[in-house]
Amino acid sequence: MNTRLVCRLLLPFLAASGVSACGRIEPWVKPYERDRLADPIMFLDGDPVSSAYIQHVYEAREGARGGEGAAGGGCGCN
Amino acid sequence: MRTLTPRLTLLAGCLLLTVNHGALAGVLPEDRTDILYHLYDGGGVEIDGPSLLMRKQVAKNVSLVGNYYIDMVSSASIDVITTASPYSEERKQYSLGMDYLHANTTMSLGFTNSTESDFDATTYNLSISQDMFGDLTTLTLSYALGDDVVGRSDDETFSRDNTRQHYGVGLTQILTRNLITTLNFETITDEGFLNNPYRSVRYADSGSPLGYSYEPELYPHTRTSNAVGLRARYYLPYRAALQGEYRFFTDTWDIESHTAAISYVHPMDDWTFTIKYRWHDQTGAHFFSDLFSRPEATNFRGRDKELSPLTSQTLKFAASYEFMSDGWRFIDKGSVNFSIDLLTVDYHEFRDLTADALVGEEPFYTLDADVVQLFFSFWY
């Protein structure tokens, strides 16, 4: 694997640790190449009022919580 | 407290602050208003009401957001009809939040309060997001503190506290011009009164005509959970999107779960259609039992069906229609959205006591519920 590929694979971990061992990293997806990612159909959470509601339904009906991009509290409800 | 939605508070507050903007890094969230009607109907429970979300940029670098939400509950659930009487109640919640953008950093603060007749919840939350590496990577750290006060509608002197802390780390990564992923890790700790003050567990009792009796449930006073979730969304060659999700969850009550989902988004002129399938499977809490052998059989005991081993499946259909695409007065565009989620939960240890069967041999309970959402959105 070349250095660029290694950096790409390690980037999330480097970002999380605040360490950059790869020097200056050039964005491999240029701003002018992000038109598809800017399309509303690509938004990970395009309707926050709706996703908050449905996430809560799951948290009320299942024993798990969290890990889906927003914090949540479990509840012991009927 | 007995509603479906007593702890939406923390969820709503945090979500207001962690709205993902897709690939639009380093910008404030869009100005928009959403007016939602929601309905949950299943298992003898009907909950409906409105939710209003408004977000507006008020200065070059500041955006404010507010949410007002109401649940109107009518409940005759399997728990209620076997141990209590049907009831109705209302819950109101409001949230306020602020986002401040400085260069590639977004700082957010929020406050949420929820009140109902026997439950009061307040949450404070904050988060910080940093865009890095040419805006290909967004790292988000979040913290929330929630304080609940649990009461009883039949006992004004009953009051118990619960404190919840949430720690979250999120990483959104653009991998290619067609693929975006996000990884979220969340730890939540609870300390205080965690069980429902109304719910009971049943135990075998040969002296009872039914063959069993009830006693109040008793939960541990602490709980810590960890969840890690991964989502990936891919842009298909003909302008459509495919998303896959997976989450692993584990906690100190011995609940362990796997959740997976796949969804497909297909735009067609001014319409956008979405179909989604979600699957969830979990083990039960170590203190859960459908039928204890005797009273006070264990130190902790619960019969909450959500703590039972279970498998749930959901099929979602959604349609959205965009109008005023060329703008009208101060509005840039609007949309009307409808969705229905068909939810089925199969409980593997929680039994249906309404069935005519020998004690401990009743069939396992199955829940079917429809979750309907209708909402209008306006961008300005």
C-alpha cells in the first residue's frame, strides 16, 4: 500500500487521537467534487425532528440506547 | 412516567445539537421550521401530538433552535390491563439550543425540560465539532447531564431522583465523492431510581386463585451502557442513495444487542421515496424474569418487557413532496412528508397473561404497532 492509502485508512484514528503522523494531508475529495454529497438525499440526518421522534420510539420499546448520533436515555415505561 | 416518552428529553436536546449536515462542513445548520404530527398506535397504547422545531441564524456565526413537543397518551397496554387500570395523561417538553461557529469549529449548548403529572426531567448538554483535513473529517465531542424527578400520581409524598450523564464521540468521514460514513461511540451512566414506580413483577403463589401474585419491581440503582454505531451512505449512479447501519450495545445489566438497518432513497421529480428495513435483537437483563419462584426471590427483579430478550423488526415507507422550489416571499422552499413504520416485537421470555393457559406456560407476547408521522418543513 502506498503512503497515501495508509493515511486515508488511518485518518479517522489519527483524527480521534489528535495526532497526525502523515504530515500535510491533501483532501482526496476536492470541494468541487462534493456535489453528490451535498445532495439532500445524501444527508445522514435530513429531518432531525422526525429522527428524534423515531429514535425515541425504539428506545422506549427496546433495551438499547445511544450509538446512533444522538444521546438517549432508556426508560422503564409501560 | 408511564408514557412511551418520558425520557425523550435527553435525546431531543442532544439531537438538536448534533444535526448532521451531510457534506456541508464548517457551516451553521440551515434555517428551517418543521411542524410534525406523530402517532404511535399499538399494544393498546395510543400516543399522538404535535412537535414544532424552529431554527434561525441570528448573527453571522450564531444559530438558535427551539422545539416544543406534546404527547397525549391513552394507555391500556398489556402491563396496564394485567396489573392496573387504563389511564390517560399528557407530557409537554420544550428545548432551546444555540450553535456558535468559529472557523472550522462549532460549539453548541442546549437545555431541555419535560413535565408530566408524575415525572419531571431537565437536561443540559454541550458539544463541540471540529472539521479537519479539508473538511473531509468532522470530529464531535458531546456531554449531557440529565436530572429526573420521579413521582407517583397516587402519592404526593413520593419523590425519587435520577441523574444521567452522557459522553459521546462522533466521527464523520467522507471516503469518496460518493460515500460518507459516520462512527459514533456513546457511554451513558444512570444513578438513582431507575425502575417504574407503578410496575410489578409476578411470582408463583399457590395460595392465589390465579396461581401467582404481584410485588413491586426493584432495579439496581446504577446502570452504565456503551454503544457503538456505524452508518454508511452511498450515492448510486442514477441519483439515489443506499444506507447501511449497524450498532452494537452492551450494559451493566447484561443486555447486549445487535441492530442493523438498510434503507434506500429514490427521488423522482419533486418526490422522494424511502424504504427501510430495521432489525434488532437483544438479550435480557440479568434481573428480568416473567415469573419469579417466590416473593423477594432475588436482590433485584423486573418484569419490564423491554428488558426481556426480544427481536424487533420494522418496515418503513416514507414519501416527501417538495413545493415552492423557486421560493415564495421569505420562504426558499417547502416540503410535506409522510411516513409509516410498521413495528413488530417478539418477546422471547415475556408472556401474555391475557391468554388462557397454565401458569408459566402462557404464550410469549408479540407487539404490533404503527408509527405515523406527517410533517411540513419550510426553509428560509
